[in-house]
Amino acid sequence: MDGTRAENAAMGTGVLPDAPDASVRMSCRHINVFYSGKQAIYDVSLNIADRSVTALIGPSGCGKSTFLRCLNRMNDTIEGCRVEGEILMEGKDINSPSIDPVLLRSRVGMVFQKPNPFPKSIYENIAYGPRIHGLAEGREDMDEIVEKSLKRAGLWEEVKDRLTAAGTSLSGGQQQRLCIARAIAVRPEVILMDEPCSALDPIATARIEELIDDLRKRYCIIIVTHSMQQAARVSQRTAFFHLGALVEVGDTDQIFTSPRERRTEDYITGRFG
């Protein structure tokens, strides 16, 4: 580890009092991530509260997305990647060999930076997950899941008369809401969002932000965003990453108005990043 990263890791680690125990949905303890032997995440410990939005912020390459992918074991799909530490969900370590990553990803859904609807109809985009997980007993049950998921994603009124149209025929913002509906359809407990608005125009971004605010009433949401303004608008808690380490976490208002760490203040005020 080079000197700067070593200092950062030493100053920005430890289990932090970042969410009341009763509200914790996921608890991450001493997470280290390596890519082919090169360390990318340094000893991150973080409690993630249920039914709220936690924003991960920091400069490009600081480890936000790498850490996010730990939460549903997406890093398992990357050759040479190794994750150390515990991520507890209902008292069980999701990295345990006894945990099926496919089932885990139904509980911890993910929405990616670029909308990625399947090359199927709008209906089949939503129905695919419930079908493979056996969540619908018949066509009527599936119809209800599709309608409810699209309603929760704020898309139903726009697509209810063209459910057989291709998901890829929708606008960029509609495609992203379709992907959110697809994630909701398998009844997750947690939704991960990796810069979900970075490819969208301001109007579509506003719709997604409104949707996130509504969804947090039912789900635990963790969002990676390059926009500090977006983090301030949509999140209740914010975690600041720098050079692979968690520097500071707290209530969003506190992080943006009176950060405890100088590096956090320097980033928020634009001195670096």
C-alpha cells in the first residue's frame, strides 16, 4: 500500500455509529477488496439503515461502486476479485458458502448506471424474475405482479396500453424506471443503484429522484452518485469514500453542513475531486 492510501485507510476506518441498531438492514464489518492482489477497498465498516436512502459519494475511482457490488456479491463475477470481511443481513454473512448468490440478488436488487432492459416486451421484462423464482402461481397472479411493480416504479400509466412493446422502445428515463420495476418485481429488501441518473436528462433525473423518495418508504436503498447535489436531495445518510477507505458517514445534513473530517469538507467545497 502506498503512503497516501495507507494514511487514508488508517484515518477512515472502524465501526462507526452510523445507524441505530434497530434500523440496520445490512452491517458491513472490515471489508477489504482486492483485484488480482491489488487492494481497492480498505477495512470499511458501515451499518446501512432500513427504509432510508444511503448515498455513497467521493471522487472518481474512490471505491464507491466496488463497495456497492460487495452488497449483492456482484464482485463474484469479476475474475481475480477477492472480498474479505463480513456483510451481515439478518445475522447471516452473505459471503458464506451456504448463501446462494442468485437468491441473494433477488433480495438485494441492483439498478445500473445505464438502463439495460432485456430484449423482451415490457411485460416480459417484469415477469422474467418472478417466473424464475416461482413467485407467481398463474397468469392472473403474474399480471398483478407486473401491474404493481410498474405502478411502484411510476411507469404504469405510460405503458399500460403497450405492454407487448419492446422494453428498448421506451425513452432513456422510462427504461431506467422499467429496470427499477424489474428489480422490485422479485420482492427485494434492498435496492442498490449505481449512478442511476448519469445517462439521463434533467427531467428524467427528477422523475427518478421522486421515485427514489417514494421507494424508500418500503425498501433500504443504497445509491452511488457522482452528484453531491443529488446525494443532498435524495438521501438521509451519506458516506464519503476516498482512496478506497470510508472517511466519514452520518446524517446527510450533517455531512454537507458540518463534516467532522477535513477531507470530507475539502471534497464537498470543491477543493479536490
